[in-house]
Amino acid sequence: MTEWHTQSSADMMRVFGEPQALLVRGAGCSVWDADGVEYLDFLGGIAVNALGHAHPAMVAAISKQAAELIHISNYFVSPPQLELAARLKRLSGAGTSGRVYFANSGAEANEAAFKLARLNNGGGRRTRILALHNSFHGRTMGALALTGKPSIQEDFAPLPAGVEHIDSTIEALEAAMDDTVAAVIVEPIKGEAGVIELPDGYLTRARDLATRHGALLILDEIQTGTGRTGYWFAYQREGIVPDAITLAKGMGGGFPIGALVTFGAASDLFTPGKHGSTFSGNPLATATANAVLAEIEDAGLVDNARVRGEQLRELVLGIGSPLITEVRGRGLLLGIGLSRPVANDLVRAALDVGLIINAPNPHTIRLAPPLIVGDDELQLFEQRFRAALAALAPGGSPNEGIQ
């Protein structure tokens, strides 16, 4: 066992699995470990590193803001905070009536969304919040209550009450909706479930039902937002307007930040004293997020995610491996369905040949590379992914997949 592995085991809280490597440097779509081994990063920090690693725009923004103003508390406001709020309202379509609350993570953004839902109580008659089976919204207590995974909830019961989990079908939603529902909270694509898309027309129907019954439609865009699916936000594909969205991950490009963006009347539910955070709207975090979103916009990376995502889908299917059954998802958030429950083995085989991918469950490989990915990275991915697949074949060797 290496020295760093021993130290990690002794000093770090045991809430994660065994670390796979000691990473010390990154550039573009690659990272390097302490031994100088290079890895192609097609997980992107779990859909976080939108601009890859050490992008000049991020480095410059962090350096400049750190030299000017890092933290001021929420008794004041800063130019980066105002700029980011206006940018998110413009990109999301929240318009002049929209408002933004800044958090430090996706789980915190969903905690704020949970409280927003509780405020939409209709004078006490709306007590129910609908979420989906096998969904994931975070591991803090409120976010965990929204998460539809009993296996990670059971040790922490009792959770905050009032959340009901339903099947991810339009029929189940129609059956559950009535005037006692305060909010419907869903992921447009369930990333942690294995990159599972909602049925066609689901969000449109959810919008109609929520409006009819006075409920909020809250969309968790933490993994799907900021260009990853080939749209700025996944709901824009269906042309609907939600009441609120939660954001994090790619918005900061690796710097911790989250947000709750409200639309229309939902923007008036929070009043002073109802919510807050010491670090909300931190100047360093908001300046970094501004730089990330500006680069995504200026460099056309939303379109790049759509185009490269289709190329990546075709590339994976074109490998023709009997282990690959389908490719799900949109843009640069893709799930590769496997015919056997060997996803964890495939992740290890990929790491051995210098490729970082992820297994959200035994039958799925998740890909979420940086939005800057291009031809060279796709070619290298194909070579290394073929090698990993070859290593899993009976009597196989990773060298068989390398040309």
C-alpha cells in the first residue's frame, strides 16, 4: 500500500470508497497522478469540470478576484454577485421577475428548493412534495428526503416529512397530483440512476398539472445544467418555463457554488430571515462562475456539447462490443448500458489504460467529459475504451484494444 493511500485511510472520514489515484495536476481534458501517469478525464469531476482543468479563463478570474475581494458576508453585495445573478436570469429565461439565491453546492441549492416548496403551502392545504423513485438530490437531510433511494436513506430516518416518491411516468404523476401538492421536484435526466431520461412530454405535462393545482415545478438541473445536454438547461428542449431550478456542478467549473433560480410568483415566496448562508454569493465563487459561463457562451460550448455528444454516442455504438447494449442521455451526459453487471470492473480496466469513467450502477457507465472536448480527445477515448473492453473479454488483454 502506498504512503498516500495509507494516509488517506487513516486520516480521511470513511464516507467515500477507496481512492483510485493521487492526482496532482490537470490540463485540458487530462489529469496526472503523483507518478506522472496521464489519464483522459471523461468524468469531468462528475459533470463539474465544464472547461476541463486549469483553463486560462478560470485561472485568471480566480487570481484577479482573490487579489481584490474574497469574502464580505451577506450584509453586503459585490459586483460579481450581481453580474452572475443577472447572467443566470438571462440564460434561464427567468426574466425581470426572476430572483437568484446562491449556495455552496447542489445539495444546499436543493435544501433551499425544499424550503421554497414548503412556503408554497396555500394557507396550509398544500402539504405534499412529489419526487421520483431512484432520483438523487443530495445527501443533506432535506435533499436526502427528496432523494428516491431508500438504501441511502434508511440509516438517517426519520427524514423531513411530506415527500412522496412516485414512478417516473406521466400516468403516475397524473394519479398523484391534486390541490394538496406544494411542489413537484424532478431531474430532467436522472444522472445517478444511470443517466435515465424522463418520458417524452413529461416536463410539459408536469408544467400543466402544476399550474392547474397551484404547485411549483422545481427542476434539479445540477447535473444537466449549464450546457451539458446541448442546451443551457435541459428543460429548454421542451420549451417550458419552470417555477424554480437548482444549479451547481458545471456552473463553477470546479469552484464550489450552487444556486436556486426562481421564476415569476415563486420569486416572492422567500422573505428576509427565511433562509441564508454565510458564504452565499461569495465574491470569489461568483467571479469564477461568471468566467466559466462567459467562456461557455463565448466559445460556443453549448453547441459543442450537442455535436460532440452525438459523435461520442455514435463512436461508442460503433465499437460493436456485445457488452454495450445502448447509449442513453443527451449532449455530453451519456450512460452506456451494459449487458452484464460489470461496470465497476470496466471502470478499473479503463483506469489501468489511462481513462477515467464512472459506474453509477453495475449495468451502466457514465460519461461526462469537459464541454471543451474535441476530435483528439474523442479519438483517444475510443482507443482507451476499446482497450478497457478488451481487458474484460475472456482471456483478454488491454493491449488488444490499442492500435
